[in-house]
Amino acid sequence: MLSSRPPDRKATWSDA
């Protein structure tokens, strides 16, 4: 999951 997710929730680990 922590690869390339769009900043749609909370920019924590995904939108790093």
C-alpha cells in the first residue's frame, strides 16, 4: 500500500 497512492486521505506516508 505504501508505494504510489494519491493524496486523497492524509498526506502521511503515502503522499510523502
